[in-house]
Amino acid sequence: MKIIETPKGVKPQGPYSQGIVANGFVFVSGTVGIDPKTGMMVSGGINEQTKQTLENIKAVLEAAGSSIDKVVKASVFLKDGGHFKDMNAVYSGVMGAHKPCRTTVATGFARDDVLVEIDVVAVQ
């Protein structure tokens, strides 16, 4: 098992890793739309947060020797189910023709400024 940590990803806000490689899989922790350079949530709404979240995930995957097109499972957590259509449009644009398995749920967050959180599992 190998812990993945990159300055291009969001610094963990608690006792967890950005990612872990185990048995040829990369597990990326729940990630939000924080700009790693500033440590602040990106401005804008669901579109901007979804894009930044996926960029942060890409950074962890790349640090682990993987990539976004190797994602096999994604879990998406939305603050408001009404954001699904917009999130899905951004997500589709980043994933392109690649369509991993996915679960999407509407849920609350500990932080009021978080609109979306995504975690993924990829092959290395």
C-alpha cells in the first residue's frame, strides 16, 4: 500500500490521505473544489466547483501513475439535487467518451460553501 500526496491536490483537512494505491487500484478520497494554490474554495457555483474538483482528482491520479480515463467508479455527492444537470454537464465534458460506473446522491456537508464532493477508484 502506498499513500499518495501531491501539492497539486487539495491538502487533507483531517486524518485521511489524498489517495492510496493498493493492489493496482488508486483510491482517491472525497475531493471538493478548493484551489490547491490558495487553499480557498473556487468562486462561482456548481460548474466551477465541479471543474476544480475534477482537476484536483486528476492531480492525485497522475501523482499515483494513473489518469482520469482509468477511473472505474465515481461517487458524486451534491449539496442540492437541483445541481445534477449542471454538474453532469461539466463531469461529462471532463470524462469525454469514458463512462465509469457512478453513483450520485444529494446530501448535506459540514461546510456551507461546498456544493459538490467526488471520490473515485481507478486502475493504476
